[in-house]
Amino acid sequence: MAERRRPGPAAVALAALGAAWPALAPAAQHTVRIEDMRFSPAALAVHPGDRVTWVNHDLVPHTVTGGGGPLDSGLVAAGASWTATVAAPAGTLRYRCTLHPAMTATLTVEDKP
């Protein structure tokens, strides 16, 4: 018969801490396609800590620029990608391609549930 061990004080403390704090949702990974001279999706809901990757499927370079400063990819070459971690507070971040001003989109940052 297997011996049953009692949890040590550290295990008891960690279990109590876990019960006292709600579980944090893991960060999500999102992808925005840059294709046909537009961002797709054009509107994306994210949470702080999420990662967003913009993948350029067009034949020309683009930028991901705006949001009052938090987004600045520089040039994203054809076939390349750029990733950012969302650090902005809740609200709407509007961004665009500085080379093609008609290309616009939004990130809506929502508080974690």
C-alpha cells in the first residue's frame, strides 16, 4: 500500500494563495492579415498582455502606425510580419499604414474578465 504524504507548509501556502486569487487568463495570440491593401480584421478586440502579429501578404511594404504612439512597426516588407504585445489601457486604438492612408483599422483593448 502506498504511503500517503501530508503536504508541506509551502504547498499549503501556495494552495491557499491560488484559492484567494482568481486565475489569470493566459495571454492570447491574434493575427491581422495585411492583404489587398487592407488590414483584416479591420476591428479586433484584445486584452492587455495579448500579442498581435500583423502579416504582410501584399506585394508592397506597409506600416502599422498609430494608437497615439504605442504602435509603430516601421516598414513591414512584403512577406514579413511584425508582432506587438498589447500594453495600452482599455480603449480604442486606431492605426493606419503611413504609406497608404486609406488603410485603417482599430484595436479595442478590453479589461481582462
